[in-house]
Amino acid sequence: MIVAIIPAYNEELTIGSVCGQVAQYVDRVIIIDDGSIDRTSQEIIDQHNSKFCLLRHQINLGKGAALRTGYEAAKRLGAEIVVLLDADGQHLPEYVPYIIDELKNKDKQAVFCFRKKEKKMPVVRVLGNFLINKTASVLFKIDLRDMLCGFRAFKMEVMPYIIWRDSGYFVEIEMALRFKSKNFSYSEIEIPTIYNNRFKGVTSVDGLKLLLQMIIWRIKL
Amino acid sequence: MAPIQLLGLLIGLLALHITFIYYKKSELEKGDLLIWSFIWVVFIFISLNPNILNSVTQHLNLSRPMDAIMIGAFIVLLAVSFHNYVVNKKNKKNIEKIIKELALRDFDQYK
């Protein structure tokens, strides 16, 4: 069984279309409404799609916590492959079949997507991504091209080894670091860059905190 | 009485008063009231009689009682920060556990 896990926080504008499109390529779609104050959940309910599993956090706990809930749900469904993607439309669902193909037919244990470098990417984001990838490369000898991209997939068997502790946006980095520390096989797929909202996601302040957190992980992991 | 001693006395009395109000509002228990009242009384006593710290400052090789108070206060703040950090981390974990269980409570309908 292939399951998509989509954490969402105030994504009423895009959640419906993202989940509707993803549902074409997977067996179930687990949506975790992480304490949204808009119509995120209602948009899912209104679709009446039998593939959807809607879970609701009564308060906002953060992306990492939402993904943990999603993982628990995927376990209960007996998922063999989990595909993680964002609810804001930055990750195009039509790439899901390519991701699944890498996992099934090329016997990889994970697929990480990386965003194509394009002029429309904000300069701060380009610099931030470069700095974070470079730091990860130096501290952890990790060579993923885009550690902050949340579009990725894993075989369920590796998930217990990479369960993350971070509850917020750093989950992507922590997941990748834990995965690499176990030497599992993986591949990377290029995806287009889409930015819908400049004021969501990782900010420059988060980036600075992340650099400090990576030093802490270097000691702990 | 030096102005700083007067300030210490006023702060101590205010703190005692606030502690008592919290007790009356049932936000502190009797044991908390007794402990905190004792702390504020000691604070007032030291403010009015700073010379009682002379033996402490001599043993610690400090030149002034104020230095001993500052160092002691810093150590207390560090200890309180550490305690808060541990408690906050535990609470965060427990909150997530409850919210996750609530979210998954009716999950069987999807199986």
C-alpha cells in the first residue's frame, strides 16, 4: 500500500487540489490538519474522497509533530511506502509516480526531491539553502542537493530508524541526517521550483536557528 | 538606611503581598505560601542587615556583600532556567502525546 502524508496548517486555498491530485497516484492520502484556523479540514471533508484520511490536531504542534501523527496513521493502515509532501502546492503531485518507480523498480529505500535552481527563487532562499546544504556537507558528510525540500518518499521499513524528534520545520533536515547516518540507499529527483507565499515556511531567523541546531545534532547524532 | 536598602524592603514587602494574593486566589497552596514568604522575609532581612553577609563574603574572597548577592542570584537564576527547560520539554512531549491520541482516536473508521 502506498500512502501520502500531507501535513497542513491554514492551507484552505490549495489543500483540496493537492490532495485530489495526489489521490490519483496513491492508495490512501493521510491529511493532518495541524490546528488550522481556516477551512483546511472542511475543504477535505467537502471532497468526499474515500481515499482521504483526515486527522486533526486541536492545537498547532508543528510540521514535525504532524508528520509523526501521519506516520503513526500510515503504520496502522499497513503502508509499505510513504510519500511526504506539502499542502501548499509547492510539490507537484504528478511527480509521485516517478518517485514510486524509483522505490519499487530501482530498489531504493528513499527518494529525495530537489528543487531546480531558477531565477524566480528568492535570493534569500537561494543563499539560505546553499548555506544549509554546505553546513550539512561539512558537518555530516552528506551530499543531498536540497535538504529543505519536504517532497520525499521512504519505504516503511526504514522509518523506525529515522524517526525525528523535532516538531517544527527542522524535521526535513533531521530526517535526512538520520537517514544518511544509517547508510540506506536513495536517489534524487529534480522537481520544479514553485513559491506561492513568501511569508510562510522557513524564514531567515529559522535558518540561523537551524545552523545552531545542526551543530547540536552533530554532537548528539 | 541607604536608598537601596529601602528599595529592597519595599520590593520584599510587595512580593510578600503578591504571594499572599496568589494564595487567596488558590493559585498557590499553603506550602508554597510558607516557602515563598520565608524567602521574601529573608530577602527583607538581608536588605535591612547586609552586614550579616560579611562572614560569607570573607569565606568566598569577595570584597562586598552585594557581589555575594549577585553571584547567588545568578546561580539561582541558572538553576531555575534549567528546571524550567526540563519541565517545559516534558510538558511539550505530554501535550503532543495527548493531541496525537485525540487525532488518532477515531482512526479505525479509515481502516
